Amino acid sequence: MVNEPAEAKRARGRASLSWQTAITVLHDIGAAAASWLLAYELRFNFEVSGFYARLMFADLVWILPIQAFVCWRAGMYRGLWRYASLTDLRRILVAAGLGALAVAMLVLLLQRAYVPRSVVVLYPILLAGLMSGSRIAYRAWKEGRLARLAADGSKRVIVLGAGVAGANLLKSLGRSPEWTFIGLLDDDPARQGRDIDGVKVLGPLETLSEVAARLGVEQAIIAMPGAAHSARRRALELCSRARIRAMTVPSYEDLMSGRVSYSQLRAVELDDLLGRDPVRLDSAGLREWLRGRTALVTGAGGSIGTELCRQLAQFTPERLVLFEANELGLYQIEQEFLARFPGVPIVCLIGDVKDSARLAWAMQTHRPSVVFHAAAYKHVPLMEEANAWEAVRNNALGTWRVAQAAIAHGVEKLVLVSTDKAVNPTNVMGASKRLAELLCQTLGAESTRIVMVRFGNVLGSTGSVIPKFREQIAGGGPLTVTHPDITRYFMSIPEAAQLVLQAALMGKGGELFVLDMGEPVKIVDLARDMIRLSGFSEADIEIKFTGLRKGEKLFEELLATNEHTRATGHPKVRIMRALAAPDPAWVRETLAWLDAPDTLDDHAVRGQLARLVPEYRPAESR
């Protein structure tokens, strides 16, 4: 088919609009005639005499043109019937009122005393009713509301929450043939028994199982974006108990920002249940700090590095330099930025953080003002066996060389992304990150301000338990958990990245910031949540305990025994009280060891780490 020229499309659109307007004008003229005649019929109790019958028809000759002119001037033909609204109703009332006023004035001017005054009063009321009623009926028909109860193949849906979100959801999706809303549930007694957009509030949330069985509910929509996480968790548990799938409206923050609407439903996610409050950022301070500056992110293709780049892009930097050893990870973030942030200049560099020459070239060429060092090997069991030396060199030596390159090329601030596993470490990964922190402490007096940020696990990061659980659920189970009592701190990837930026802004140099991780979460509870979120129960998918892996701790800590924190200006960021930095002899010994040309075995690595990191207690020695 030959593409239609744009001008031809516009001309066709104008012709279609003119045709539709003509039909609308004729309809309203007909409504005016019917209203005038019906006013006479009502006045004379449907027994209009011959004299009045002739005159009421004769008067249409001058009434209809007047009413048509008034309707046109009132702007009644600007709107579309399919989207008839209160604005259109206001125009109809204005047109009917002005039309009646014009008729009354002409009756006086033309001295037509035979026109009953009650007809002049009834006429605008009937006219407004006919014109608005036809428009409302047309919109209801186009939106499928007239046939809602008879829709075939639509899902029978119940809404949990009869507040603003529930009402807006019905307004947004009530026209969809895919859904049949059979009721709402809400714990507020004042709302129970009421109707919202024709849908009844059937009772409290606890009655979901009974209502679902009685009315054949197939789907529940949780419409409580502003409720506490505990309330949303309870709603999900009720859906699981009733054995119906649950969806949710977008988060309160997304709705308020205007990025999404109530109709953009999504599956319930772990973030909705873990009880994390939204992050409050000093956006003005970050924008002032980052605008027009170049930022370099190491590990830019990893989970935290990628999200840091996304967050940085919002503060209009002059350039983002993405430094990554993984080719696929770098390619993926490059493609994402080309699509999502076309206005942010990026430079994609393949490089190893242990390569001093590559780091020096990158910093000399692009002159970053701030470096976020997120590159790390972080998978505990994988780094514990056969990879211990690589973990130490990448995490500790790589950090040292990034810091040295930053100092040599005048970088204003270096931000080290650390981990709670560096606290009283029992594994090589945690000990290597603690070693990196200690090395950075020795550089606190340099011109480059070095800031360290320590936090726990992030939901959905590469190698974390969440993607693993998803794969196990997809395979029918079982879900493997190492121990029934194992707990971890969790935050979302965006929250972690935002707080890293906040700590970076606050840091003056030499600080170690600790992020508020909230309450620890049992991994077995996380597994149960994921089973429910996938629409299953523990009867469908088993949870299997496999025993703690080598180097794995039962509980993670955010602070060592001799560490203490104090508050900052941000409720989710605390600063650790400074401890004495290692002496120069320690630094020389550490660097000599890290620069060793030979690959060391795991036992030797753990032994030397225990000497250099006093709080490290290898699991094998416990």
C-alpha cells in the first residue's frame, strides 16, 4: 500500500471532522425541536389543542436558528462525544440557558403572549437533558460500559482498596473489555456497602477468600500505593490464601511523578513487601555538584555500576565515562543509554581496574571530576574456592590503583562502593573489601578526597539470591536456602545507588559512610514471598535447606565490635567514627604482597589476609 502524504491525511481528517460536526449540529437542532414540542405537550398534559398545535410548530422556524447559533457560540462542537465530560456538560447548560433567555426575549419583543411561560421554563431543562443524555450514552457505548456485564472472555476482577487509587483504577480500566470489576474490598467501615463508579464495596479484606469463591474471582488488583508495606504484604497473603493471582497499581512515587498512570498495572514485586521507604535526595545539591562535570564509573556494566550511571544521568553531567572489563555488560549499558538518555554524552572503555596504564590513559584523556569505584568480585562462594587470589587482587589492588590514578590526575573525589561483608569478615570476598577500605584510609590526606560507602545486599543484583530463586521457580522448584535462620539486609538497586550519590555529595574526604539497611530479612521468608508472588504455594514448590556454604555467615553485620557511627544530615546515611589508619609499614607489606608475580593458593591467601586484616576470621579456622 502506498503511504498517504501527510497533507492528504490532514485534509481527510478535516473532512471527517466537518462531517461529524454536521451530524452533531443536526442532532442538537433535532433535540431543540423535540424539547420545544415536548414542553408544550407537558404543559397541556399531552392534549395540545389545534390552535396551540399550529403555533408551536410555527415557532420552530425562528427558535431553531437561534438555538443553533447559541450552541455554536457556546463552543459545543469543539469536544468529541466519545470523551464527553463535565466541560461539555457546562457548555450544554450555558447553551440551553442562553437559548431559553433568547426565546423569552423574542417572545416579549414579538408580543407572542400566547406562548405559555411554563413552556419557556421547561424548554431549557428538556434541551439540556436530551443533549447531555445522548452524549453520555454515546460515550458509555463506545467505552463498552453498556455491555460490561455481558462481555465474554473478560476477567472477573476484585479491587483491594476503595480509596483514591481504587476509584481512579475503576475510572481508567472500567472501559476495558478485558476486565469485569465485580467489587471492591476495604477495611474502612465507612466505605463498606458504598458504590464507586457503579461497583460495590463488598466488605473488609479478610473476606477475600469467601467473596472470591462465591463470585468466581480470577484476579485481584491491590490498589493501595500509599499504604504501609505491612498492609500490602497482608493483601498479598490474602490473595495467596484465596489462590488468586495478584497485581498492583504503580508505586505512590511513580504516580505522583506523573511517569505512569493507575491503569499501568504490574506484578507485585519484592520491593513492595520489604518495607523500604522512598529515598529523599538532595537533588539540588547533586545537580549543582555534577552539572557540567565528567564522572567516571568503574564496573559500569554491573548491577550497582549500571544504576549509578542511570542516576548520574539525571543530573546533567558533561560526560559519563563507563569503565568496564566485561564486554557484554558494557555493550548493554551503551545500548540502554543510546535509547533512554540520548542527550547524555557517554564514553565506553573496556579496561581492568588493575591495569594502571589503562586507568592513567582514561583519566588523563577524559579528566573526570569524580570517580565511582563499583568494580568488584562479590560472589562469596565463588571467590572462596580457587579464586581467592583473583578476588584479593581485583578488590584490593584494583582499588589501590584506581585511587592512585585518581590522585595522579587531579580527580576531586573518589567514591569506593564497599559492602557489609567487610565487617568482621569470614570470607575472602569480605576480607578483600575490608583490605580495600584500609588502603583507602591511608590516603585520606591526599588532595583527592576519598569517600567510602558500605551497604548490604541489593535485590536482583547479578549473582544474588533473587534471580536464582526465579530460575528455580520457573523450573518447578525446589528453592534452595542454606539455613532456616540465615538473614541478610536488603535494599533495592535504585535505593542503593541513590544513597551512594547522597553519601558522595556529603563526604569531605576520609569518611566511611554506612547506609541504613532497615531490618534484616530471613532468606526463607524471602523464598516464601517469591513463591506467593509467582502465584504458587509451598504445597506447589518446596523449600529445601542445603547447609551453610564455605565462608558464609548466618548473620551479616553493618559495624564491627569496635566501630561506632554518628548521624548525618540524611536519615538513611550514617558516618562511621574514624579509626586509626594503618601505618606505612603495613602499607608497604600489603602492596608488596599484592604485587607478587606468582598466583597464590587459597590457603596462603587466607593466611596473609588474616595477618593484614585483624578482624578477619576465616571460616575454616572457626
